[in-house]
Amino acid sequence: MTKSLAEMEYRAAEPDVADGASEVALPRGVGLRWVAREAVAGLGGELRLVRRDLGLALGRLVASARGRVRVMVAGELGPWWQGASPSPSRRLAQVLRRHLAPLPTGVADGSPVPEHGATGRHRLRWRQGLAVGVCAFAVWLLFDAPTLMHSAEASPLGARRSAALVILRPLSRVSEDIGLSHLVGTADRVLGRDGRGVVQVVGPAARAAAPGRQGSGLHRSSLPASDTLAPLAAPTAAAPLRVLSVGDSLGVDFGGPFVDALAATGVVNAALDAHIDTGLSRPDYFDWPGELHDDLVRYQSQAVVVFLGANDPQNFVDGGQALAYGTPAWSAAYARRVGQFMEEATSTGARVLWVGMPPMADPALDAKMEALDNIYQSEAGAHPGVTYFSSWSVFSDQHGDFAQFLPDASGNEVAVREPDGTHVSPDGAARLSQSVIDAMDRAWGLYLRP
Amino acid sequence: MLFPTIDFAIFFAVAFTANWALHPYRRLWKLAMIAASYVFYSWWDWRFVVLLGAVTLVAHGGALIIDRAHQDRAHQDRARRWALAGSVATLLGLLAWFKYYGFLAVNLDNLSHSLGSGRLLPLLEVTLPVGISFFTFMAVSYLVDVYRRRIDPAPLVDVAVYLSFFPHLVAGPIVRGEELLPQIQRHRDPRRIDFSRAAWLIAAGLFKKVVVSSYVASAIVDPVFSAPRQHTALEILFAVYGYAVQIYADFSGYTDIAIGCALLLGFRFPDNFDAPYTARSLQDFWRRWHITLSRWLRDYLYIPLGGNTGSRWATARNVVITMVLGGLWHGAAWTFVAWGAIHGAGQVVGHERRRRRSEAGRAPLPDGRWRIIGQRVGTFHLVCLGWVFFRADSLRSAGVLLERLVMSWGRAPLVTPLVVMTIAGAVAAQYLPPKAIERAQFTFSRQRVLVQGAILGLTLLVVTTLGPQGVAPFIYYRF
């Protein structure tokens, strides 16, 4: 008789003796239809039993909660009612002893069931485990609430951010009032963490650049303004061209091979400062204008290559007003930020090559990148010293659409994008690097070759 | 959702409560765990759950057909083999489509281009579902164990819980049916949770993944591997050591968190790492690194190929094939094939040396202190050689790194004292005596609930303060 699913049990399988039968066909009736029939029949039976169990579980939960409340009330109010309650100080001592003193070795925690296993470790009941977890979370929140609140403020606008701030704002005030947040602030200062990352510098004179941050861009010193840009002299190994590459996660993908290719010319000193999850939309999360200012002061860059924007299509607050992505007000505010970023770069006399965002596999993101590229191109035209370079043609197929694979110089197909259809693969970064270097040559009258 | 996130903390609190509140009601518990696991998996992309469901149905259906064929004694052996082959081929076909199609198509296309022919396959990049390599291998192990009569086929609901169980779903360990299915059926005592060991695993896992791995990656590994021509030999050397520490801290940290979460739910998972950088040979390394994968490769690939029962050449061939396919499992790229080939060749050479020594009648060399140290240092460097290929963007980039490692000596500004101390400390931590760790867990278990909570809260604070902003990417989750 065929076993039903509910009757199957686990047992140690006994070795079977083959009877030498050699026919290939499976037994009659066994196939996909049989499997499906068995599965449906079994599932129906299981669901009926699940309904029964659910009713039992809810009933017991309610009864258990009522019972616990009765015990708790009798335990706390009973002695008080009978006038047998100990003095407050003795009560406090009892409570502290009960909750803070370690368990004696080898003795169960007041339970008839011995709780320590073979290793001697005390085991917990599941409610105690939950209490430990909640307590740990509470301790962590109390100490770290201000940091978490700043992270929540910098997160994308929406219901999740609002809910997080509702919880974190009062906790943050409590943490600051009783001084717990100072521990985290002190640790950040000791570790020298200012929210910025490591800037990679490569090139013939790279070793001469001293490490160390100059401080936050919020206290930026004034830089000499530049109305006209002096022409760039042909770089040499003794006087290399100083190039700064900045960007978001696509800038990280592109920047490594790009600075590598620049430094390989032997006449370029290239610095890479790229950070994932950043852009111009949320300076409260990462202050790119301040970061750029610090980099320009430190590296005295003559040229800046910008490759960011993928994280920017999101709502942000501008002048106290929340602006939704896709509205004319958002586009105007974003264009102003792009313009200010360009001015920050050219104010030191540096030239800017703004590399537009490439096509994306996701049609919605692709449309957003195209819209942003229009803003970048428009602002570049309005700012002297800024050249716009479109990466669209570098990463698109013959129809101008997104391409995952493109032929390299020898005609072999290579993956130019990561499997997520957004980020740039190493081969794609090498392809874009060469195109950007060619664009720099054309725009600034250079010849950057090894 | 990734483990070290607030989302997962809230999700796990709910799943933990539901697990223990519902555990007396077996069926309800199973459905709740399936729902929780599918919600966990759909956090990346809701379409992935369709694949997980399909793999579950194929595994369950295949096991039923194999068992049914077994019961009908007139049509046993060949029918069972065909049922097994069909089910395993379907599962591996799904894995091959999602993981290897792009790689295969590009390489075939380039081969045909060099021969002057047209394109053989359309070039497509298929989205790689998270954890597909892990749950596919688990499904294959379940089918083979049913075929070998090590276990009986389980009900569909049990198989669904086994394959989708969220602690191991994304990045292992690769748990076998005979290890987890009986635990799903068995009663788990809600009064005896090994909380101190679970807390240790989760806290240590978070520290390794969020602090150690992230710091080493950003301080030296990523800058050197992304621009190898611009760094000197000492920087490349420490970047390679750093990657050895990074991948160990990242992967072992993640599986420690997985094992700790499973322990909190009352399930015991097999260990996946056992101080791998203390290994004295490559064979020993694979008994300590990603233990569940190496066991799977041994039992479901190496032994069916013949293992070491044939001639020396057959054994060597089986070792190399197993390690190369093991390398390819990690990713669809020639660098992973090279990594597997290095490990395969290294094991063959080591095995051959030992065999010749015993055939010559010479006794094994005594285990003196310096000999053990030499073996450990030598094995560590051989493993690091493999990591160069594992991490490099391409074979050419790996070649540039190795060339500059030998030729390009000069100043090394990226090799700071903190980088050196972090790498040395992480390797030295593998030599911590297990008894010291057990003692710490025992002392923690004696503390009261509030004290344990305060200790864990402060540990979490240390991890989040020392760790980077945002969530660092996890190396193994796209495998």
C-alpha cells in the first residue's frame, strides 16, 4: 500500500538485496502527476490540522497571559496588603541580588530541571533569552542613540525614516542628558573618524603627499578665486599633472583602473577619493562639497574627474522644504547643487571633466540617469572650465541601449557591467578609463600616454 | 536581508519568539518557519522565492520517485538511478543557468570568434539569486542520501523547512538532510537554550565581519588589488595577507552568526571553520576551511569519481577535478578555476611525497617544533598564493600582482602599524586555546539576565563604534 505523506517516519534504512530485475521503466502510476496528487492531498490534511493547532495556541496564550498577570499582582501587592512588605532598602537589596549576582556554580537557577549541559554552561529558558536580547538592544540604543539618529536623518526620506526618528529622538535626548553618548563621541575622536575614508594616491610624486586629514570642510579656509583658467602645460615626470578622481560606488569601480592607467603614463599624479552610497542629494549623509574642498587644498589638483549620480534620484530637503524627485523644483535645486560643486572645483583653478552616468539595465533607473545627465551637461555648459563627457556611448550597443557585453580591442566579447546591471566591471572600467583619458587629451590639449 | 543590520535584528526577534511560542504545535511551527524564511529570502528580490520553491518541489518529488522505485522491487536499480539522475540534472541545470550561462556564452563566443565562426549562444547576463549554490547543493545531498538509503524521504513541509531555513539559506553551512531533518522532527527543550555559546558566536561573528574584515579591506586590500601597478612588493605582500584575513573574518563571521542564530532556535549546525590558518598541509587546510563544502565535495563528487581506490593517476585526476569544480562553485571566472587548480595540484604533490616516503620504507619525520612551524608557515603561504587568484579581477591582474611582489621593492605607505597588528592579531587569534573560549562562555552563562544583556549591549556598541558606516558587502552571499 502506498504510504501517505503524513505517515512517513524516519528510520535507519536497511540494505536491500537486488533481485536482478533489469527493466528500465518506473512502476506504473509513478510520475509527476502522482507526485502532485500526493502533495496536494498531504497539504490539505496538514492545513486542517494547522487550523486546529492555531486555535489551541491562541487559547493557551490568552490563558497563560491571564495567569501570569494574576501571579505578578498577587506577588507584588499581596504582601503590601497584608502589611508584610519589607523595608524599601531591604527590598532593593533583594532585587539587586536577584538580578545581578552570578549564579552559583553547578546549581540550577531555581528550576526543578537541571539546566547546565555537559560543558557546565548554564542554559536559559527562551523568555530569559528574549529578555537578554531586549536588554542588550536597550543598552546599545541608550549609548548609541545620537549616532543612530544622525544616520536615520541622512537616510532616504519616507515612512521608515520618520518612524526611526520618532523612536530615536527622545532616546538621543536622554542619552545626551545623562552623558552616555560622550563615550561614542570620544571613541570617534580617538580613532580620528570624521566620516571620511582613505584617499588613495598613486603616481610618480604620490609618495611625497603627506597623509592625514586637514579637518572638516565645515571650517574651510577661503581659496583664491579664479576668473580664467591658465592653460595646462604638458606634464612631465618631474612636473606631473595632478588629477583628482571623485565619485560614488561607480566611481569606486571606475576609479581604481582609471588612476592606475593615469599613473602608468608616468606623467600624472592621480588621487582617488570615492565613497559608496554617496552623491550630491544628501550632504547631511556625506558632505561632498566639503570633501572636495579638503582634497583640493591637500592635493592642489589641476584637474578633477567626477563620476557620480547613481544615488541622487531621491527626495531631499532644500531650504527647509522637502522636494520630491521628478518635480521641477527638485531639478532646479539639484542643478544648483551641481553648479556649486563645479564652482568649488574651478575656484582653485582646476579643470573639471564631468563624466555622465552610463545606461542602466533597469529601465526606470536608466530614465533617471538620462535626466541627470541632461542636468550635468547643461550645468557644464554654463560653467567655464568644466567639460561634460558622455559615458553613454562607451557602454551602449549599436542601438544606444544598455549593453552587458561589448567587444574589446581584439574583438572578444567581455562583460562591461556587473551582473546587477548597474555597476561597472573591471573590463568596463578599463574601457571607460581609456575613453576618459582620450577626452582629457582633447579637452585640455594634452597627450597622456605611457 | 544581511545579518549585521537592524532589519535582521527585528526580524530575528519576531522569528525567535514565534519559534518558541509555536514549537509545541509542530505543523504550525513548520509553516511559520517556512513563512519567515521566505520573507527573509524575498527581502533581496521577491522573484527569488519562486526559484527556492521550485528547488524544493524538485527535491521532494525526486526523493518520492526514488523511494517509490525502491519500494517496487521489480524495477529497482536502473529506475532509481534514472530518477536520481533526472532530479540532480534538473537542480544542477538550474544552477548552471543562473550562475554559469553568461560565463559559458562569453567564452564560447570568444572561442568561435578566434576560429572565425559566428556566435554560438546569445549573450545574456542572468541575475544570480542569493545563496543558490548553497541550497542547490543541500537539495542534491538530500536526493543522494535518499538514493543511498541513508534517510527516508520527508514530507514536503519538512523538506521546505530544511531547504529554506533562514540561518543557513544565504551562505551556509551546507547542512545535510540527516543532520537537520531529525532535529526538525525532534522535540527541542525551550528551557535549555545554550544561550552563552550562541551569544559568543554571534558577538565574535559580528566583530570579525563588521570590524576586522571591513578595516582590512578598506585599508590595504581594495586599494592594492584595484591598482596593482602602483604598489610596491611589501604593500602587495600585506594586501595578500590582508585578504587571507579578510575572507576568513568575513565568511567565518557570517557562518558563526548563522550557527549562533540556529542555536538560539534550538538547532545544532555543524561547524564550518576550525582555525584553518593553523593547518600543516593543504589536506589539513580543507579539513578546517569551509568544512561543510569540503565534506560535500568528498562525499558527492570525489568518492563517486572513484576517490583514491584506483591508480595513482586516477586518484590525482579525481583530486584535481574535485578541487577545480570546487573553485568553479565559488564563481564563474577563470580566476576561481586557477584557485581550485592550485589547491588540487598542491594536494596531489603533498600526497605523492608522503606516498613515496612510505613506499621507500622511511618512517615519517618526527613532529619537532620547528618542523610544525615550518609546515604551518608554508601551508599558509601556499593558501595565500591561491587567494591572489581568488581575489584578482582577472588572470592578467593576478600575474601583475605576483610579478610586482617579486620585482617592485620600495616604500610601502599603506603598510601601517595598525594594519600589521590587525593582520597578525587575526592570524594569532586562531591559536587561542579552545578551553579559554569555553571558560569565557561558562563565566558568561553564570551571569544574570540583566548582566548578560548589559555585556552584550556593550559588545554591540564596540562593534558598531569600531566598524565602518553602512553595511560592508559580504563576500560569499552571491555564491
